[in-house]
Amino acid sequence: MKVRVENLHFSYGEFSLHVAGQTFADARVTSIVGPNGAGKSTFLKCLATILPASRGSVFVDEQDLADLSGKSRARLVGYVPQEPSFTFNYSVLDFVLTGRAASIPVFSSPSRHDVAAAEDALRFVGLAELPGRPFFELSSGERRLVLIARTLAQDPDILLLDEPTTFLDPRHEIEILELIRRLAGEMRKTVIVTLHDLDMAVKYSDDMVFMKGGNVVAAGPPGDILSEALLKAVYDIEMGILDVDGRRLIVR
Amino acid sequence: MIPAKSILPFVLPALAAMITPAAVGQSRSPVTIVDSLGREIVVPGRVERIISLEPEVTRIIVALGEGKRLVGIDFFLRHHDRLFPFVFPPSKRLPVVSNQGQDLNYEEAIPLRPDIIFSSPSEFRMTEAIEKKMRLPVAALASMGKFRDLVTEIETLGRILGREDRAAELTTYFKEHMEAIRRAAAATGVDTGPTVYLSFWGSLLRTPVSYEPVEAAGGKNLASRLLPSYLGTAGATVSIEQVLLWDPEVILVQGNYPPAERQMTVESILRDPRLASVRAVRTGRVHYTFGFWYWWDPALVLVETAYLARLFNPGRFPDFDLVREGDEIFKEFYGTEGLFSALCRVLECHEWNPE
Amino acid sequence: MSGTRNKKTTAAFILAAVLPVVILVLSLNIGAYRIPPKAVFTTIVGAVFPGGAASGPSPYADILFRIRLPRLLLALFAGAALAVSGASLQALFKNPLVFEFSLGISYGAAFGAALSLVFLGRKVPAQAAAFVFAIIAVLAVLVIAGKSASQVVTILLSGVIVSALFQALLSLVEFFANPYALQSLIFWLMGSLSQADWKDLGMTLPIIGVGVTVLILLRWRLNVLSLGEDEARALGVNVKREKIVVIVLAALTTAAATAVTGVISWVGLIVPHLVRMAVGADNRKVIPLSAAYGACLLLVADDIARSAASFEIPIGILTSVVGIPFFIVLLKKSGKIWL
């Protein structure tokens, strides 16, 4: 599913976000990068309609998200926060099951089909052996995976992930990024993710969006748009791009 | 030779003092009394301005004929007692110095310059507090439901007010009347009075542990074996099963409310399916009675006892007419005709007249 | 780990179905009027299958069916109501220390009922005013907590404030009530099932029944709502609407119970916690089990209240005496609270 943004505006206090036009391609991973305060998370939340845009629209397959009911929207767009805001100590499976909310009528409980979907999601993220484990006993890497599994169980076409690798150790970081690639490759989802680590973004994204001060500075495949001049413009410091064994690395 | 003229000023008063009986409240020596809390209080000879926070005391003061000395009363008698406005109409102009839940409104009380304050014994600390703050004699007086103490209270108040004669009249009348009722109602042979359950304070399940009119009238208060539980009214709370177990022969409902305000009525008890098997309900012996609010009115408690004696043993009181008896007793205490009839117009107690 | 959990869960459910019935039957035998167990049995059988050997109305039937049974049913339903609303509110507010009492619902309902009793007499059912003020109390709590309603401490504090407010208003009602109405009011406020009769139950039981049933139907939904407003909304849930439904139901069931029994507290806190400790936090288990065990708890408490001494111990006092130390222990073990 293609995501298109048209004239999106959002303000909060002194900060204001403005994206005139941006497209996110189907079955590809797009990362949003930029310095602190660039508006990456804000943009993501506006895409998820968690934050209400003051002007402009988000179109999924040319359908305005604002016209959809919450349930219909949830079937299209899934949002993975960095951490859950609070939870009771549910088991992993019960936690992932809550992702099925959009498909379950208000007064019903999950069916076998819903449970199967949740188990599939857990399997995809590699946590199939842990269904009964209490949430509080998970490591932070495992918690991130469970969060992604929950959004997978929701079965949306578009996944928005907010800083999924921040604060994780290298091994878990790679694990999640590999998972994200599989989401786009195997499951054909449109994945939009905010990342703080430029090298990882370059390595794992099909497209990148550079933001600064609430605006999009450049967008496109990393191979096309990455340049030292762009980096200087976005991050305000001199950075170099090295080619090491066919991989682009950024040094400062 | 001492001139008669110079002796006279000394002789006459001495003669007068020897001849004239003590007092109608004029200069007398202080009186020492013991109040209901066992405290010894020295009351000055002149007690002209009285604040009474205990309704029972206020009623007795009026019965002793000294209502004019009241300068402040409590909220209950002024706003909620149905009888007192008839008994003492000037009470409608008396300031209220104590509100619900309050001990004494000092700012109202002090300008009234009382000579003495009567308080309620159920609040010991209140009495001490008032005494400390007002620095006047504070006497805690109430019968707590006992006839004997009611008589003593009348006598004590008589001494304080210098109306011992009037007090003696009232106590004699009270004791003689009560004795007459007791004798007539008392068991002769193997007869015993009926067992009685009292439904008081607007609730089916709250009952007073001690209610002397019942025993004086020849009945037996079933709750008298219980310990009083709470809320300062010497009552206990029972369960419906307990009432069924007791199976009283007579049920008395506190009826000292205007009919529209009654929370518990004779009809509701007669119609309550849970009580259908109780003797009193089956035989229709469910009646209203006055009960007490802040203890007794001395006239009303006599009427009450006579009425109960008639209820319990109709055969022994064939010519009993509640309203007539009531008016007579009230006339003796308060000197006015038709006081009980006036009360009956509010409470509809003339309908309680047993056939 | 999940194996033992499953066994515990099954056991808990079986017990939940059986225990209330067992306690009910046992409780029928308790009361000041001694009825031999055999007579209890025959009287019940005689009522269920009429036309047996019983000849005419027996005093036992009156006691069992007019006095004990309504009271026991009230205890069952009120206990279930309080436990389920407590559990639901805990899920909704993401806060295990929340229950109908700490949200001001109990005292709001009590104030409403008192207002009705004192000024409208016994003709108007007190439940209506109780419900209205229970809702007002919750709204007040949400308004005072404002944007930080999701924070544990804030909502508890707001609940304390609103409870205090309604207690003060209650005192005001007592102040203005004439001494005659006041007597019955104080008696009622202590919390007691002693006057339960079929007339009272006629209104109360259906309301509680419906409320508890709907909340049980929403049990899985509460898992989702307990994730928080933003996340639940992202999952496609109409959070505002469903939150209102849960709050209204919790207030309704609590108010219906409180209007008849007076303030009985702590049940909504104790029972859900014990249930979570045994079977975990999944509301599909917690809500129905809370209903069953809440009913049992109040039944047992009422049995004690009416048989331990020669007079009735107000049940509100009993549950407080047990509940407050329990609450303190819970607070101390704060870290492990949302087990």
C-alpha cells in the first residue's frame, strides 16, 4: 500500500512540522532520520493519526485516513511505540493478542483464529517459545520484539516504528533491523521507521527521508541522495562518507 | 434603756427570717448539688438566667413554673420537639445556643450572661469544656431513662431554683400516679404481663435496652437482656430473626413523629411478610407509643405509662380515656388546659386511644 | 511456568462455580433462629418440589425464604458488583490501587442515597440519586486529575479529594437532617444487609445483574483498554466511548449496591488483587473470577457480621478492619503490585 502525504501541518508550541508532499513506497523500508528536534517522531505520529494534524492529509492507497473509522484505520496502519506506556503483567501471548482489537467485536473475546494470528506474529519475530512468559520478565530487546509482534497481529499493511533500536545493544539492534527488512520483503508491508543511527539507516533502508527543523530536506534511496553536503546541511557538522568493503560508513 | 426604734431594724428581719419559709428565688445562700456525672456543683443563691442544653431539664424548669428564667435553649426543643411549643409558647422567642452536633455556641451564649448552664451527661468532655470556657457552674443533669433519677432531678432543680415546694408537689404526684398504675397493672396470681418489643428511632431493628414505662405498666421489654451498643442512645440493634425468636406479644412503634414523617409505621409492620408469624402481628397488637427524645417530658412519661398499662391489660383499666387522662396530667404539670389534645392534633395520638 | 498457571486457572474457575453455591447453602443455616440442617434441607426441597409431605406453611420457610435468602442473595450480588467494578476500574485506569472507593464512587453514591432518604423519604428509590452522584463523583475525579489522569498518584489523589468532598457533603446532609431522619441515616451509613427484603432486591438485583454481566462481556476489551489511551486508539479502539461505558457500568453497579447496603468498602480492592496473584492479570480470567469470589467474600463477611456477637456488626466496619491492613501490605510491596 502506498502512503502519500499532502501538505501536512502540525504545531506544538514553538515547533511546527510541515511536509508539503511525500510518498512512501509499497513493500519498502523507509527510514526517517535527522537531528534531535527535527520532528521525526512527530511526523510518524501524524502519519499514525495519533497526533491530530492541523492541516493536510495522509492518504493510504489514495484513501484519506481522516475519513476512516478507527477500526478501519487500524486495519491499514499499525504503530509501534518505543516502549509500552504501562501494562499489567500480561503473558506475552495475551499482550500480543491485544493487537487483534480491531478485528474483534466489542463484547467478544478472541477466537481461535485470533490466537493463531497472535502465535504467527510471535513466530515471525522469533519468540514462539515464550507465549506464557510474564511481560515484566522480558529483556528490553524482547519487549521491543513483542511490541512489533503485537502490531503484526493487528495485520496492518503499513507499519510505523518509532525508534525501535534506540538503547538496544548491537546484537538486538541488528535482530530488529533484519526483522524490519523481512517485514517489507517477505510480508510486503510498507515500513516507515525513525532511526537515530545513520549507518544502520543507510544499510537497511530502501529509502531515506532527512528532516530538519520540522521540514523534509531530502528524500530518496540512500545511494542517490547521500552526500557530505547533505549531511552538513542536516546535522550542522562536518561528516565524511567512507566506502569500506562495499559498505557506506559515515564518520564524524 | 435601748430605744425600741434602734432595735427594730435588727429584730424585724430576724423575726422575719424565723417565720418566713425559705425563698422564692430571692437572696439565698448557695446550694450544693451532685449532678448526674457525680460532680459536686456549688450553685449560687440567685439563679436568674439559665441556659439549658438538656431538653429534659428545660421541660422540668417550665413545669416548676420558672420558664421565665430561661435565656437560652437547645436546637431540638426549639425546632423539632412537637410538644414543647404548646407547653411553653415563649420558647419560640428564646435564642438557640446549641446546634446539632455542637456543644455550645459560645458567641451566642456569653452575651446572654447566664448564671448557670445545664448540659447533657452523655458528653462528659463537653461539660468540662463549657465550665472551663464560661467559668460558671455547669451541671450535667438527665434521668437517662430512669424514673428514680427523674424524681431526683426534679428535686434537685427545685432546690436550685428555690422552688422546693412545687418540686415536692410534682414528685409526689408523679410517684403516687406511677405507684397506682404499677399496682393496678401488677401481676395478681399467675398472670404475667405481655412480652414487648420496641421499634424505636424510625427503624425496625433498633430497640432501647431500657425503657421503664413498659415494666411499670406490667410488660416485659425483651431487649432488656441485651447490651446497649452504640450511638449514645442506650439502644441495641437486633436482627429480624431475633425478633422472630422472641415472638413478642406486643410490638410498640415510636410514634412521636407527625404521621407524614414516620419512617416506621404500625401498618408497615402489620403488612411485613417477614413478621407474619409473630404473635403481636397475628393478634394485631402493634401500637404506637411516645418513646423518648432527649429523655423525658415528666408529664408525657406518666401519660405514656398509663396508656401502656391500658394496652397491656385492658381488663384492668376499663374507663381509660387517653386524651382526657393526658390533658389532666398535663394540667397538673404545666397548669394549662388541653395541652395533650394539642399534641394529639399534630401526632394524631387521639387515634391511639385503645377501645 | 505456564503449566502450573493453567492448572491454577482451571482450579480457580471450578472453585468459582462451586464455592458461592456451597457458601450460600451453608449460610442458610446461620442465624439467630436455630433451624436444624435437616429442616433446612427439607424446607428447600419442599419449596422447589411443592406438594410433598409438608402440611401448611412452616415457620422455617418464612425464615429461610423471607429473611435469610434475600439477605444472602444481596450479599452475593453486592459482593460481585463491588469486586467486578473494582477490577474493571483498575484495568481502565491502569492502576491496581484504584477501586470504586478510591474514585469517590462509593461516597458519591452514599451522598446521593442520603440526600434521597432524608429529603424524599422512602417513596423514591434511593438508587436513582445514588447513581447520579456516583457518576458526578467520577467526572469530578477525571476533571481534577486533568491531563495526568494516567498517572497512578494523580488519580488516587483526585479520588481522595472527591471522596473527602462527598463525605463533607454527607456531613452537611446529616447536619440539616432533622434528628428523626438522622437516626435512620446514621444506621444506614454504617453498611448493613440486615434489612434486605425482596422489595429492595427487586430493583437492585436486576441492575447489578445486568451491569456485572456486561462488564464480564467486556473482559477481554479491558485488556486492550488497559494499554492506555494512545495505544488503544492506535489499535483501532474507540477509547473514549468504551471508557465511558465501563465507568458508567462500574458506577451503576456500585451505586445500586450502595443504595441498599450503605458504604461497604475494600471488597473492590482485595478480591481483584487476590485473583491476579493466583491466575495472572488477563482480564478474561480476572473479571469473572472477581465476580464469583467477591460474592463469596461478602457472603462470608455477612455471616460473621450476624453471628459473631449478639448484635449485628455493621459489615462496612468488618470489611474495613480487614481491608485496611491488607491495603497497607499491598502498598509496601508496591513493586510487585501489578503481578
